[in-house]
Amino acid sequence: MTSLSTSATALPASGSDNATPKVCPTCGVRYPAEFRVCPRDAATLDESEDDALRDDLVGKTINETYTVMRVVGEGGMGRVYEARHTRISSKRFAIKMLHPEFARQPQVISRFQREAEAAAAVQSPYVVTVFDVHRTAEGRPFLVNEFLEGRELADYLNEVGKMKIGPAVRIVRQICKALTAAHAKGVVHRDMKPENVFLTGDLTMPIAKVIDFGISKVDDAPGAALTQTGMIMGTPSYMAPEQARGERVDHRADIYAVGAILYCALTGSRPFDRNDPTATLTAVLTEDPPRPRSLEPSIPEPLEMIIQRAMAKEPVHRYQTMEELDAELALYDSTEAEPKEMSSPGVQSGPRNSLPSAPRAAPTMTMQLRQAQQVSMARPLILLLSVLGIFWVAGGLITLVTAIIRLSRGGTVTDNLTGLEAVLLASGIGFALITPALIGARHVRRSVWNNSMKAVDLADNLRRPIVVGLCAYGFASLLVRVVEAVVLRRAAGVAWPMWDVVLFAIGGVGAAGAYLLLRSESR
């Protein structure tokens, strides 16, 4: 069974009473404006009236503790209310209440409980705080969260289109810190996307809050998983490939999603955005997203490589921890803000921004320059090393076959190939190598050339074997000449064809050894 969860549960304090303006006449569930029919019963949705969000709970006190003030938002599974504590009237809270029809469904209750447990376990100024989870007298489950004022990152991106590098990186680094705290508690979010990031405070220097842990995964918790292998939970556009395949995921799925969020913030486009979820999932599994610099040329190449490494198809090729990703992004964050509690009475909107720090030190700029040079040189280096490698292999094979033929004829200085034999030999080896060369070039063009991370990795993988092989061949050739000239004191032996066989073998062994060492280091 395959299911897609779009995390339709309402989010804390969106600040709008019209977040879900359409209502199903059959089941009464509300949906955003872009919905036309109810996904549950296929009924045509009606436009709600201005007073549609009126609720019998407004004005009442829940469990003698929380007085409901108003409805602030709604999703497909529940509503969110602003409430005040009966004994601490200055405190405002966001209460997420399940719709009555979902309060009897075990899977929904499990997800609701999971959100409370996961969010409560994570202590971070960049994660929404959960204060309580309870049931009303009628048995409806509800969560009590901190009341957030601001807006979703998704809404902000829809308004501004693209963000500048500094603000975007700063927000994403806060997300990294939130997920670092979550991963330290064994909590994997599994549904990171702009809709699940809430911006509070001044939007020119906002504080990001990660919300909605409804489909999170808690490691080593008996019976905690809401899904089994083979089920797909999450949002396709930001979903890691292993998650799209329905495999078990770990914290590296969140790293992929954070890379996708940064991609969207800087380019103004989702990495994968097709007409339907199935097509999007297929693209996630089989394609690379468009190169970020092709959509926004102002993105530095090293930052592009950071995004692409975070979004690598295979988890082993990504950053292995959120701390690693955060450290890489720090080079592009011009300010540092340590969280401090807001002192404004009656408002609990998270930590307050500190003043921008002093400009970063020269070593940071040196590191940025070094990374920029590494990325900018990767593609020319691939071309150069490819030409050298092909020339070396072709030349080595020609001399090897020539040496074998000369040895079979006696191996003397006069046992050479005829002109026709030389032409046939060179042509044959050339035609033999052209097919793998074209296949390799096609692979590089389609799968590597537009991905800076893959380009840097390929350049590194080519450089060591080719350089070591050529150096081994050249050193062995020089050694032969020295031995012939100084030790044996005769030059005729230099033309002995056996030397060509030995030199080719030495170069090949050197290249193979360098390649195997490189593979062992990458494991």
C-alpha cells in the first residue's frame, strides 16, 4: 500500500481567518482555495462565508485551563485556536484540536500523539514548543503549543519569489540547528518543507521555527513507527529518493529536504514540481533538479555545490550530519544571532535577534576563495584529465602491442612494424577506444556536467589515478634510461621492446593502486 501525506493538519497561528476558504458540504472538512473537490468523498467544495470559521468552542474554557479566544487556522484534520490560560491571562497559546470525525481513528490519533512526543522531546529555540497534550471532556485530543506570530516560510517565498543569499542561508542554518537537536534525540522529521517552517519576529531578520512533527520517526522507540517499509510519507517535491522508494530512512532524509528548501529559497522554484505527485516522485528517483545557477546565476558555485551535495541521490554521498551542513553554510551567513527570550509581555514568539556580528575573518574568505577555485576548475580539469587519460591509454596500448609483435619477430632493433601494420594498429586501437570514450562523455554530459558536486568528485577521482599512472610511467622510463646510460653504458638496449611491456605494466599498476586506495578512503 502506498499513501501520500501532505501534512494537512493546521499549523500554529497563521494569523489568517481565511486560510481554508472552501468547505465540503458532505463531511464539513475545510480545504485551501486551490482545492476543487473533497479528497475524501469527491464532493464539490463550497466557498465558505466570512463567518464560516465561527466555532462553538470559541469563548469556552477547555478542561478549566484554556479559554478559547478565536479560530486562527484550519487544515484537513483539525483547527487551531488562540487560547489564554485561565490563571495566567497574559499567556497566549495555540491549541490544535482534531475534528470530531478523526478523534475515533487510531492512525490519526497515533500521528497526533507522535507530534506531541517528538516536539516535546526536542529542546531548541528553533522548534515550536509543546506544553501539553490532552483530551476534552468529549474525548477530542488536542495539543497546546506556544503561540507563534508571523508567517510560514512557504507563504513568504510565494510573496518574495527568491531570497537573497544571506537571509536564506541564515534561515536554513536555524533549521539545521533545530534538526540537529531533533536528531540528537533520535527524532527524524521526515516532512521538512517550507510549509513546516514558521518565521517569527521581524521578517527582515526572522527566527525560524520547525513545526509539524506529525510523521516523524523516533529511533529505538517500540511501536513508534507509524509506517512500515513500502509506505511513502512526506511531500514529494522535498522527499529524499530513499523515502520516495518507501525504504526505511534516517536523519539524512532531513538533510536532503533542507537542501531542497535552500534550493527553493534561492531559485524561487521547487527542485521537482510536476503536475501530479506520481510524476514528481518519478523525477525525484530518476532525475537531477535543474542546476541552481541556471535559475539564479548570482548563486556562488561553492554554495551551489553545497546544495547539490545535500541533495545527493544516495545518502552516503550527502553530508552525514546536520552539523556538517551547518558548518559549510556558515561561510555564507554574514551575521550570527544567539537566541534570547522576547521581553514583550503577552507574546511568545521565540528568540530575539541579536546585533549582526563583525565581518568574518580573513581565513573564512580564503576558504570561500579556495572552494570557488575548486568548483570553477572542476570542469576544465575533467576535460584535461580525460584527454590525458585517453592519450595515455591509446599510446600505451599501441606501444604494448608493437612491443609484443617485435618480440615475436626476434626483438632486435631492426624488427619493426611495416607502414601498413602501423596504420592498421593505430586505427584499430583508435576505433576500439572511441566507443567507450563516447559513452563516458555522454554520461558526464547528462549526469555530471550540470552538478557541481559530481563534477568536483569526478575531477578528484580522475586526478589521482591518471597523475599517479603517468608519473609512474615517466619515472620508470627515466630510470631505464639512467640504467642504460650509467650502469650498462650502452644505448642499444633502450630500444629493447620488453621495456615497453614493463613500462606499460608499471604505469597500469600505479594507476590501479591509486584508484583502489581512493575507493578505500571514500568508504
